[in-house]
Amino acid sequence: MGDHLDRRREEEILEAEQQVYPPPEHITASANVSPEDYERFRQQGTEDPVSFWEDRAHEMVDWFEPWEKVLDDSNPPFYRWFVGARTNIAYNAVDRHLETWRRNKLALIWEGEPGDTRTFSYYRLCREVNRFANILKGMGVQRGDRVTIYMGRIPELVFAMLACAKIGAVHSVVYGGFSVEALAERIEDAQSRVLITADGAWLRGKIVRLKDIADEAVKRSPVVETMIVVKRTGQEVYMETGRDFWLHELQQLPIASGYCETEVMDAEDPLFILYTSGTTGKPKGVLHTHGGYQVGIATTLKWAFDIKEEDRWWCAADPGWITGHSYIVYGPLILGATSFMYEGAPNYPYPDRWWRLIEHYGITILYTAPTAIRGLMRFGDAWPNRRDLSSLRLLGTVGEPINPEAWRWYYRVIGKERCPIIDTWWQTETGNFMITPLPVTPLKPGSATFPFPGIIADVVDEEGNSCGPDEDGYLVIKHPWPAMLRTIYGDPDRYVEQYWSKFREQGWYLAGDSARKDKDGYFWIIGRIDDVIKVSGYRLGTAEVESALVSHPAVAEAAVIGVPDELKGNVIYAYCILREGAGAGPDIEEELKQHVRHEMGPIAVPARIEIVDRLPKTRSGKIMRRVLRARAMGLPEGDLSTLAD
Ligand code: PRX
């Protein structure tokens, strides 16, 4: 099972397996899915996942034309869902609400880091999306064209995504925390002729100069012909005549009218590409489609987070990651919910910013990552205790295993022991929650509990046999599901190789995680079995960081590993061999960190860089990261050494 050395997780699991938190009665009594229905759905989903998902497709969304077939599995692993159906996710997320009372309901509430606020009813949202869609059309964007979006957490990001969907263009959102090379690579791979960005983003009271990064990226990937720029931070930026346009100026033109016809799409037409890190080489463009994706995200959100009309849902992720795509943008809007979005850092200007937001806006459900929880926990109980958090009724977590200590703090101090914690396991590739409790599920701290109805998950050994209780194995999905990725953009072979080759005969999807089930059937995620590192819940590939390091003229070779960390889950350690005569200065480590920050972004910066003469390798020349990792964790250094014992 890979080279998993994180024995702390093992101890955590053994301890937490014994603890059961039954669901509170006030939740069970009114849950969207009652305990009885849950049992019924689980049974239907296990016996006949296809009919289960067909029922949901009728229930959750509208179709312009029905399907001829629910699942086409004639050419695995290239599965097709709702074959022949016509739809558009933007219709379900926006247009259809205008015909109901929700027309005047708030779709989006937003607060900027400096404290400015904006709100959008479904009617307003529709107008904004239509104007943006018309601008894109005016710029020559057509059905099937890829549009790259690179900005901070501002409402225009949501409008831009929906505008693309509306006209049948394929969006590729690049997280605003990425930098030049990461952006350039993604633009190049998607061959985007249009880039939507902003002058800057606010973060911890400072301006992140997004437009400068975009300019540099476009120099490296000159396929971009048009840049649409949102004015957010207001500092002076370079605008290239004929290429760069301010959004607010375009909005004054007659083309930016408030009405735009929604394209009728095939269920299997691409909706977006989202790049994520894999084992080797470049980031992979995970491709999702209009039809199955909308069914999956709407069902999972409505059931797992019990979304009701009167909720104020806050998914504190970034729209630049799958969590934001599915559960800030598309999922809540399809359900006609009210979503809250916040631009900045959780601890700015004070560590109670989030708790103030919950109090101020009456947030009812908060969904975030273990890193954020641990980070806020560090500041102590007084900050949240000074705020009224009584509006909360459910809490959620995602992105990496949550350690039971953080889970209990979240449960006790934030949820006041009244709010179930919905620990959702899923991936960019899966599109929607795969393993997650419903509000009626008895919880164990740190377990994502059970597969969602209609999802057939298991833990298996090398030969594909189901593992026994508390035995570690490969996490696999044994039946296709509607929101699954369809391919890797431009690289179908890699799609087959990466996810479907390990258990080719059985036709199972390999998630890339190790996991175990306990005696009660609860799933416990342990961690990645490949060269993917989860840093603060962000997914990074060792290969990407290594290539950023060797792009520095002084570096001949680099090896990167993930090492467990109390706060961030993992941090990056890098080992570099310098070029002879490269004349590296005494501050070479710091210089290399700056270089990685400039190329990849702050999240990829190694916590530690060590200059070495040699790297442990196999006879065939493959770097033995396992050895590096063991060595790094064996260091007699504070808390790290305790992790290794
Ligand atoms: O290792 C698992 C971890 O995050 C990986 C997927 O990362 P990404 O595609 O960036 O998507 C993250 C948000 C959906 C998984 O392979 N992971 C995600 N959720 C959990 C988790 N690990 C443990 N518990 C979770 N709830």
C-alpha cells in the first residue's frame, strides 16, 4: 500500500472508531431525507444505481428533452449518462427560478475583505449572467470554445462561469492563488483565446496583482487574444490596446444587453475543464459535462446538507477548485438556495472574521476544510465564543482527513453540540460527494461514514478482494455515476491509464487514496497512495513543484515530498542538487522559495529546501521518495519526530 508512514492517522482511527455521535433529534425530525428514506435509497442505490439516478434526474433538474437511455456503458470507461437528453446547467441554476417566487429571493450574498457587500437576487443574477454572456459572444466566443477565468472570490467569477455555460462555452477556472507558470500551462493546454481576470484581489489587506501575473502568463502562452478585466482593487494596471478590455466599459456597450438565449446543450456536452494534479507530469484537465453533473451535485447537496429554502449556505472554499464549482456556484443555485461568499482571509483583520460573518448574515450551514478549522482553533475559544453562532444547524468538512481533535473542537465550540458534521470525501474527478454522512447518520469523528446512495464504493486489496475490518486497501468505486469525469481533456489515454487500469478487468475506478472500513462499515480515508500532496487541503503534484524548482538556472535536479504537519495536514520538503558552477549565493534556499512562489504560487512553496549532493534513487533512476520521506520524518525535530514513532 504505497509508502504510507502516517502512523498518527492509524492511532486516531483506532481511537475514534469507538466513539459514536447520534444525530440530534431536531435534525432528524425535519431532515430532507428521513432515516427510513435513507435506508430505502441506500438499498435502491446499491441494487440498481441506474434507476436510482434516473429518479433523481427527474426530481432535481429540468430537461429540454428527455433521454433515450440513462447509462450508455458500451465503451467503458467512456461512460455516457442521460444519452440524447437536452439541457443546460445554467437554465437549471438561473433561468428557471425567474418563473417562480424565487425571482426575488437572494441567490448570492457577498462580502469583500475590506467589508464592502453586494447582494444579488435570482433576477439580478440572471441579468448579470446574460450581460456577461452577450459580452463573450460579442468577443467571438462560440459554443465549445474554452475560456480561462483567473480571479479572486468575487461575484464576477460566478457570473463568468454561468455566462460560459449559458452560451455553451467551456470554462477553465484557474485558482487565483496560482501564479505565472501554473496559469500559462493551463491556458496553453486548454487553448483559450479569451482570458477573464481582474486587476487584483484583496488578501490580508494587501493587493494580489492578478493582472500582472496574467500578463506574464499570456507572454508565455500567446494563444490569448482577448482579456476581459474586472476592476476590483483599483490600482494602476497595464492594458494592452486591442487585447485588454475593462468589464465595466464593455457593460456600457449595446452588445451587453440583459437578455440572452440559453443554448440547448446535449447532456454530454462539456461544461468545464478543471486542472488538477496527478502522479506525473503536467496537471490534468478533468472534464465535466452539463447533464450528469447537475444531477449529481444537486442531489448530494440537497441530501447531505439538508438544504432548505430558508437556509443561508456558506461553502468557504474557492470557486477555483471543484468544491467551489459544485457547491458554491452550480449546486446551491440549482436548488434555488441562498449562498454566501466571502473574498478574503479567515483571520483578517482579526481571528473572528468568520464568526462575525456567521453572526451578521445568519449563516445556517458552514462547509470548510480541516486546515481552516485547525487554523482558527489555534486562536482559542474566546474568539468564536464572543459571537452568536446560534443560526448554525449543520457543519461540513472536505479536502483531507480531519483529525478527531479538530473534529471535536468544531463540533463543540462552533456547533455547540447541536450541529452534525458532514465529512464529505470526494475529488475533482468525482464531481460530487461520494462518501458522506447525511444529517441522520450517526457520526464518528474523522470518518466520512458511508457511500452516498447510488455510489458503490469499497476498499480492496492488490487482487481486488474486499479488505476485512480495519485492513488498509485501495479505495475504489465499482459502478459509474452521473457526475463522474468523462475524460482528461485532450488525453483520453491518460484517463484510462490513471483511473481505470489498476482494476481493468473488474472495471473499477481507482481513487488514488488508501482507506479502510471498520467493523461497523464506516469508511476512514487515510491518504493518497500516489505522488499527490495535500497541503492545507490544496492538491499539488510532486512533479509540478519539482519542475518549478528545476526551472531555476541553479538547480540541476529536485525531489519533493509531503511531510505530515499539525496545521496544514502536509507540508512540502524539497531536496535540490545544484548545477556545478552555477554560483548559487548563500541565500539559495530563500531564492528558490521565491522562485516557486513566482512560478506556481504561494501554496506550492516548500516549507523547507535542502541542498544535497545526491538523491536516493532506484537502479532505474527513479527517485525513492519513500526514503526521503522516512528520513525527513525521522529528524529529531519537535513535533515531527513524534509523528514518526
Ligand atoms: O485524498 C483525498 C482528499 O482529497 C483528494 C481529492 O482532492 P481534490 O481533487 O482537490 O478535491 C478536494 C475536494 C473535493 C482525495 O483523493 N480528500 C477529499 N475529501 C476528503 C479527503 N480526504 C479525507 N477526507 C475527506 N473528507
